[in-house]
Amino acid sequence: MAARTWVVDAANVVGARPDGWWRDRPGAAARLHARILGLLAGGWPTGLRGPQGPPERVVLVLEGAARAGVEAGTVRAPRQPPPAAPDDGPGGPDGRPAVAALTVTHAPGSGDDAVLAAALDAAPPVLVFTSDQGLRARLAEVGAQVHGAGALWALLDRGA
């Protein structure tokens, strides 16, 4: 079953690519936000289904200086069905709502604690993107699925 909610450890995902993000943390957060929004709105890679199908909601957790890059809150992205997909009802062709939500959360302290809290607050199944080993262990204890930062980048790159 595909995860209904994704939680993204933005600091860890952004830090997985040495593209100069450290010179402009707010800008890096804004770019990641835009890429995720584009993926939700219609850039979903053709043919991807199953456990990596599109989520109904993504929670992007920002910490430190990156918080200045994107306001906290939720935006909605109307999802576009793949060109050859049949219309299976009021939701998208995969049975999911035709609108996905992207929520930005500003961590008041520890980003890891905020990621864990977001995973606990979400309706299961939940998929968290982080490569932080300590956080991965904490998430496993509460039953969240975890994929590394590279898995999200792969989806974003395929959907570009």
C-alpha cells in the first residue's frame, strides 16, 4: 500500500547533494519545496505505482536558517493524471484525491524531533525520507516506513 503521507527531513535531503546549499539555506529550502510541489501537481514519473505511488499529503520539515525560505502552512496542488490513465472516479486515476497537500512545518528546536512528531501525527501509512541513522531508528520504533534522501531525489529527478 502506498503511503498516504510523506514526511521529508528537509535538512537531510538538501544536505545529500553537495550543490552549494550551505551558502543559501533558505534558497535551498525554497527549491526543494518547489520541486516537491511540482511532483505533486503533475510531475509524477509515469509508471510508478505501488509503495512509491503519489501521496495525499507531504509534510516538509524545515529547521534553522532554512525556515526563512518557505512560510509555514499548507498549499494544495491539483494533481494531473498521467496522459494514458483512465478516469477511475472522483479521485485521480490511482484512486487518490485529485488534490494533494504540501504542508511546511518550522521546527522550533530539533529538526529530528519535529520529523518524528509529524510522522506520529499523520494518518498511516507514513513514509519518511531521511538518511539520518539515529532518526531512522526512532522512526522504525513507531512503525513509520523510511527511505533515504536519495530515494526522494530519484523521484524528483524522474519527475522533472
